[in-house]
Amino acid sequence: MAVPDLGLSLSPHYLTMRILHTESSLGMGGQEYRVLQEAQGMEQRGHRVVVAAPHGSQLAVLAEQRGLEVKRTSSGNRGWITLIPTFLRMLKRAEIDVVNTHGSLDSWTASIAGRISSRRPIIIRTRHKSTPVLRTWRHRFLYGRLPHVVTTTGEAVKQELVTRMRLNPSRVISIPTGVDLERFHPRPPDASLRKSLGLRKEGPLVGAVTFLRPEKGMEMLIEAVPWLRKRFSSLECVIIGEGGEKAALADRIRALGMEHCVHLVGFRQDVPALLALLDVVVIPSFEEGLPQSLTQALAMERPVVASAVGGVPEVVEDGVNGLLVPPRDPALLAEKIASLLQNPTAACRMGKAGRQVIQERYSIEHMLTQTEQVYRRLLQSDFSVPMGGS
């Protein structure tokens, strides 16, 4: 999708920008990885980037490991308003041009700081999730008044905000999350990795890569496994990721007597190698923006079964480059997974079609170019077009 023309011309003055990314969460899921992608990508393009995150943030640790400048903030437990002076100092000392907020708490604190700062930075609020935003005056202010522009991870998220919050469509810009095609590319499965995970040497393997939150629907995948094992007695399932739902999922696995074939393997850095092991990648979410696990799997030519929610149908054309299912239906989910396992020729065809879509529309370079264009154009805008949200 092309970046909307805001009626602006570009000036060499903003060829190098000073950008602050803020994220208040402590965990590490798709949203936080996108922040990391954008921050690292913009720095590689010659901009100065600062990442602000709380003490204990996994994002802060990974950002430092990748050589990014990180400013740690308090968690805001004493009240979010206490963080505003912190951000004011940060904006002044780093001479920030662009503030891009991503979480809920930081979108309040960093945006208010930006609005009252003498630096007068551009403020962008990125909305990653398709979860409906509450129609309260606070949320209308958060999305309609504080930021100069809202960016989203897909058209479905954009349309939800425009309709629900009555935002000006020209000030809500969809920039899908990009995939690193050099990292996520087709490769043969690693038998030694399979062995190290304690899996059978042979047999169908299905699974998911996700942050273990309720809306990710991992219980649906677990519920589908007994159905699948009626047809494929040696089938196993791996769920890759950490999160608050891990204990509850482990309890459900034990209740179904599936401990021997459903494996919670935790957080892993070797995601591409793990995806290469999977015969089918499953995204059984109840709510989504545009899940990175989906685009990464497609980039690796993996067959995919995904819930038709949020931005997923923007990427997956049912029967062409994957299969779509309604959420919360483990029996139908099992049936669709089984259809791919039973027809490897069709699964392979869909996998190849999936990579083609990612190459054409969802590369990380495409995402960075769109983001960079938005930043530069906004820096020269007089913001005469209102956001809305009244």
C-alpha cells in the first residue's frame, strides 16, 4: 500500500532524523519485535534511534544486544504521570524529531511530553492489535488528539479505528509489518534440532510460534491434537514462545493426556530453524493485527492454517496460499490441518504461493521505506488536517 500523499515536498533537512521509539510492555511478542525491527532498520539507514523501555523489558535487552541506544524508564507503578518529566528530559537531551509510541502507558506519557516539549516533535501512535478500542473520551483523546498520525499493522486495524473512533482516514496509515527475507527463507529441516527437542525421528509435526496470551488461541490448537491423532497416530505438536498463559496451557495438555505429544518449548532465538521443522504452521488466534508468525511462515514456504481475524485475510487467500478457519472451532481447525497433511502436493503449492506474496508486499525494506516516508513528510506538515476522534 502506498503512503498517502499529505501534500508535502521533501527537504534535505530531514534526511537524517532523531527518532524515539517507546514501548511499555515487559514481554517479547510480535509487537515488540516490530519495534526492534523498525528501530534497527532506521539506524541502519543512517538515522539516530533511541529505544525507551522499562527496567526488566526484554525489548531493552535485545535492543542493547543489537547496538541500539536504550533509555530505561520506571514501570510507572507510582502513576503514569510521573514518567512525563523523564520523557521531557529525553526529548531535549537527544534532540528528538519523531516520537513513535507503541504501548498503552507509553502512548500517554511520551505523547503528552511531546506535546508540551519545546522540541515540538512529530508524534505517531502505532496500533498493532485488532482488539476493539473502547469508545471513551480517554481513548478518543489518546488516538484522536495526542498523536499527529496513527499507523497500523494492517488495513483491518485501520478500518476498525477509523470506524470506531471516527478518525480522519487520511491520518490513519496502514504499514504492514515486514519480514526479513534473508533470515526467513526456505530450508530443509534439521534432524538434529528435532532430536534435541525430544521429538520422534519421523511423523507429522504441527505447531505455532507465539506470545502465550489468551487471544492467541493456543488452547484451540491443543484441543485439535486429539482429533488429529485419530488420523495420524505419530503426530506431535510444538508451541514456541513464553507468556502468562503457559501454566494454564500446560494444565490443559495434562488434562487431555497429551503430554507425550504436545510440547511447550518456551522462548527460542532459532525461530527460522524451528519453522522449517513444521509440516503445518497454525495461527488459531481470536484477535490479531497482522501476526509476524504468519508472514514469517509464509516467507519460508510453510503451509499455514490461520483464523480469519484481523489482518490475516489481507495476507492469506483461502486455498491459494493457505487455509482460513473461523476462530474457536478446534474440530474444523483439526480438519483443515489434516487436509494439508494428507495432500502434501497442495501444501507445497500453497507454501510457494505464500512466499511470493511476502516477497511482493511484506518485505522489511518495504515497511522501512513506508515508515521513513511518513516520518519525513510529517516533519514538514502544518497538521492543518484534524485527526478527528471527537
